[in-house]
Amino acid sequence: MTAEVAILNKTAVAVAADSAVTITHGANFSKTYDSADKIFELTTAQPIGIMVYSGMHFLGIPLQSLVREFRDQAGAFDKVENAAFAFLEFLNNEGKGAASELINEEIEATLGEMWDSIQHKVSYTMTREAVEASKNGEPDQSIKDFRERSQARYEELYSKELDERISILESDPELRFFGSESQPQLSAADIENLESFVNDFAMLPLPDEVKRKAVRVLELVLLRSFAGGYTGLVVFGFGKKERFPSLLSFKIGGMIGDRLKYECDYTCDIDRSKPRADIVPFAQRDVVDRFVDGLDQEVRDQLSQYCSNAVNKVLSEVIESLPSDGAYDDLKTTVEEAISQFKEQIDKEAFEAIQTDARSDIISMIEFMPKPEMAKTAEALVDLTSTKRKVSRGFETVGGPIDVAVISKTEGFVWVKRKHYFPPDLNARYFERIAISRDAPQEDDDAASV
């Protein structure tokens, strides 16, 4: 429920974020506020910042508070990457000390979303089949026969759906867990908890074979997906030994055992060769993608489907007009292969050419753009997304004041626009305290130990 943008060139990083945040409680209640803070300074020793999206808490603690705690103890970092992984380690250590009830709540939320989707699909199919049977005037049977048929069909549908989920999840790439390249192994107690979950929340009793499949699905959900939601972290700026800025984007998804589940889904290191500049949207990115690339994923999918339907229609008309002789099958196969290649070229060549040309025009200007214009552009892109949501159907999930910051090697972390929930002119002491804390000498290790 947010829109964020980062713009990078060899001089600086400009970031902008809206202020909308949606609080949900159960399936039937949600509340949106337009006052959330999403951009923070990660360390005062180096010009490095962090943006947060999709989740504002980690195991019951506001991420704003955790960033402040990390900032108070963090020193300088040679690279932005080092700062990013240091913060992940900080979160991992915080997760190790969290109460088991909090971790279990997040795990149950993750499992519950996947389990609900499975049960909804099975229930929908059974209801639709019952309605069709009633329309077709099938003879009534005894209650016992009906229950037996329903139970058998229930088990069959569950087994089929679980097989499909297992196939999809096992084909997904493995997520990473902090502290080791290998994934954690669920303990016997963890498997027992998954079995209890299946028994407690199944609509009808399941046979052991289907239960084993259900447990396998839930195990894969924990290890390979962010089914229960995730928090996005974007770390950006300049390390001590970096002449040009870097950016790393992560998704984190809670703790499995004593290890933080995460995925690094985007990195950008500006260089003298390539890349020399970049525009990176996060969270609700469709409007920015369409502006920068000329296409977003929705438009690509629609155009691809249109081309596919049009070509299939031509194919069917051509095939119907062919004479039914010995060359029919060979010609049909040739035409189908040609159409398949056409679809592939549309997806991989035409769309990519459109996006590459559109992006290169803008990126070539971003490369030389001064810092004030970078800040204005980042703000304008977030505002464009907010405007699109206001004039579109559905909830206004992007809105409120837009915070804008710029990080450069020369000026460090600088706010261009920043909202306050209090009038600045009535809170001079607040800014005095900030100035004093910034000017206070940092204790070295020897002095701190005295």
C-alpha cells in the first residue's frame, strides 16, 4: 500500500515515498492513514539511507524504532552492501530474542493465507458441482450416500490441489535464510505443529496420504514463499570506499527457527561504464513502469493475449480452408510452429525493444540531471501514481504528503521535503536536541569502556 521511487546517477540518489499505510484486522476491517514515515537515515557515519514498504513492523516492533537503534550503534561501512547485510544481521539477532508466540503468530498467518486459498478452491468446486447436479435433475440419494460421495470428492479435490501446489512450489527458487547458504531444516516438533495445523483447520477429516501432502505444501510455503506477506527494504547511498552510489532491495519474511527469511531482488551499482543512471520503482510500480518503459506488466499481458487470440483466429481460418489431403498435417504443423515463434518474438523481442528504447531516452537524461531536478522527478513520479489511484476504481492506496530525500557524497543525507506531525515553529527544542545529538563527540571504544 505504497509507492516509492529511487533515482540514481553518478552524483546522488534521490528517493521519494508517499505516506499512505493500511492497517488490517481480520478479513473484514481495514483502515488507511496518510501519515506514515517510510524514509530513514540508516547510519550517521556514512551517507546511507533506507526505505520501507509493504510492512512497517518486524515481529511486533516498529521498523522505525529498529532503524533508530541500529543507527545509534552503527559505524562506517565500506560499501552500501555491507550496511544492508549488517542491518539484516541486526534484524536476525532481534528475531532470535523474540518470544516464540510472536514467531508462531507470523508462521500461522503465512500458513493460513495459503490454506484458506486451498480450501476456498475446493469448496467452490464442490458447490459448483452440487448446483450443476441439481440443475441436471439427478435423483436424490440418502443422506448417508450423499455424505460418502461428498467426502470422497472432497479428498479427491484436496489431493489434486495439493499435488499442483507442491509442483509449483518445488519449481520456485529457494529463498535465502540469514547465516548460511543452505535452507534450514524443520525439526520434528515443527512438522508435528504443521500436522496439528492441518487437523485443526481442515473442513473435513483427511486420510493420512492427503495429510502428508498438506504438510509438504505448508513446509514448502515456509521455505520458498512470502505467502503471508513480506516487508520491503531498500538500502541506498555511498559507502566509505564507493565513489558512485549503490542500491539494494530486499524482501524479508519473518523467522524460521532462528534465521531470518529474505530475498535480495534488485541491486544497482552506478559506474563510469554501465549502468550510469537508473530509475527504480518499488511497491506499486505500474505507473512508473509505464512512464519510464512505455509498458508495464499489465499492458504487456494484455497485448500478448490480444496477439495470441488474433493469431489463433487466423490459424483456425487457414486450417479450415486447407484441403484434406496428405499434406494437411505437415502444413498444419508448420503453421503452428511459425505462430509459436511469432508469439515468442512478440514477448521477448518486440516488448523488450519498446521498453529499452523508451527507458534509454529517459536514463540518458537522468545521467546528467542535477540533484534538485532528481528530487523533483522522484516526487513527480510518486505523485503521478497517487493521482492515478485517485481517478481509478478501488481504494486510494497511494497518497498523503510525499517525503523526498537526496543522498550525495558531498552533502550526505539531505531532506528536500519532510512532513512533521507537529508544527516546527512550536517545537524549536526538538531541533535543538537533534543538533546537539549530531554535534556530540562520538565515544571511542576505550572511552566507552571506562
